[in-house]
Amino acid sequence: MFFVRKNDELGQLTQEQWYKGFEKSAGKEEKGDLQIASVDVTGKAASVKVVEIYEGSTYTDYISLLKLADVWKIVNKIFVVEKGAA
């Protein structure tokens, strides 16, 4: 997974690193608003924009999917965090 660091450089996390970042909050309710902002599908490829608004920050995810054997699979995700945007 790729993201933009605070210094505007490209950052990358493995799936294991990304999951580890959620260990402390696993099972806890988050107070925020999740919005599917857009969905674009062409044949067996799709792109979804998801906006997550929390107090003090907004996360925007861009998720790429492919349809394999009639099942949609996430093949890539990038995100941007805007602090104080909420």
C-alpha cells in the first residue's frame, strides 16, 4: 500500500505493517463517517474512492479492483491523510 508522507515523499506499507497499525484499536468502535465517493467500472476493472471523516482528520482511499473468476479482488490501495480537515 502506498501513501503520501508528511514531507510529500512516497511511503509504502506491507499488509502486515498496515494491520499492525490497527492492533490497539481492534474491536473498538470508531466515531466517524464513511462515504463511498465514487465507483468507476469498466469490464473486469474498477476503481473506488472512499472518504473517511474523523474528528481532526480525513482519510481518502483510492482502491483498485479486478474481477477474477466472478469475484472482485482488491489489487491496490493508496491513501492520503489530511489532518485538521474534518
